[in-house]
Amino acid sequence: MSVLIAPSILSADFAALGQAVRATERGGADAIHIDVMDGHFVPNLTVGPPVVQAIKRVAKVPLDVHLMIEEPDNYLSAFAQAGADALSVHVEVLSKLQPTINAIKELGVRAGIALNPSTPVTAIEVVAREVDLVLVMSVNPGFGGQAFIPQSLNKVRATRALLDQVGNPAPITVDGGVNLGNAAALVEAGASVLVAGSAIFGQDDPTEATRALRNASQASSARESA
């Protein structure tokens, strides 16, 4: 399985985001993950469309924008115009999922649905055929640097089973506590995209840390082919 690495700028130096993005791209980053938090859905505030637009000017890889906000429908167009290549919204804040997924796709952006650790996979059954990606949170959202929740492995497996059942090859993104120690297990469970913040930007050399995470994620494939 081809695994994509998406460094999360939540853990980067916000005074030097351009350098941070370029450092991870030199290490082979496949996308840049941008967490948008509103201080309501999660207890933190981060960035808005202007920062996404600024990163778009320097990034050579797609921007994966994760909307951890209470009213995502009000901001889909703004983030799409700012340069988001994918927009993930949380099932927990939407009474109806299909209209929001449709609205994202109509903007020409890949549509993702995100699940908090306590939310069952069954919550996304109604849009399982249509989503372009599913984002499984492996920590409680809000702050970087948290410890990985081990039960997330089973949730990734269940998500993959659901998507396969409806014939949707959409990738599963895992966000939260991803590091060298659990990367291979996540890939074995069915993850296709690994989001990492502290494991990359918390290291002395983000370029090398990006390479190291990819190597660690590919360990499962090496075991299977051995």
C-alpha cells in the first residue's frame, strides 16, 4: 500500500511557516495538513483562510484542511477559494451530512468526513459511498502533542471495512499522536494518510523526520513481502 505523509502545521513555528512547509517537502511530504479550530467545537483557536492562502503560495503539495469548527457550511467557500485541495468536516456538528459533502464537491474540492475518538464509525454510514476521504481522530481534538489512543487501530479497521463494504476506495487519514512507533501498525490497520505534527516539527530536522516517518510506515509492507 502506498502511504502518504501529511505534516501538520499545528506543531510548526508559525513565524516561519514557509520554511516549515519547504522543509517537509524536501523530506517527501505528500500534503500539508492544516487544522482550523474555532475555540467552540474544540478548546483552541488556530488559523483562518488568510493563512491557508499564504501557505498555498509556497506549498508545492496539496493542502488538506481539517475544519474543527461548529458551522463549517459557512466557511467552505472561503477555504476553497484560499486554496484548500481537501476539506474535512466533523460529523459531530452536522445534523445532515449529505448536503455538506455535496457542497464541498461542488466547490471542486475533495470532501472528507472526520470522526472524533468517541464517535462510532456507524455515524458516517449515510455518506460512506460519497466521501473522498475519512479522517479518524486518534486523540481528542484541540491540541497537538497528545498521546495516541490505542483503540484507534480498531476504529481504522472498522472504517476500512465500512468503505470496502460500499465499494468506496477512499483513503483513511489518521490524525493525532502518529509517530515512528505506531506508523506501521496504522498502515496495517488500513490507514492511507498519516498526519503528524510533533513527530515532525518537534524534531531538530523536520526534513529527516518526514523521511523517517515514511520509512517507518513502510515497515508493514516490508514485512508482508518478506
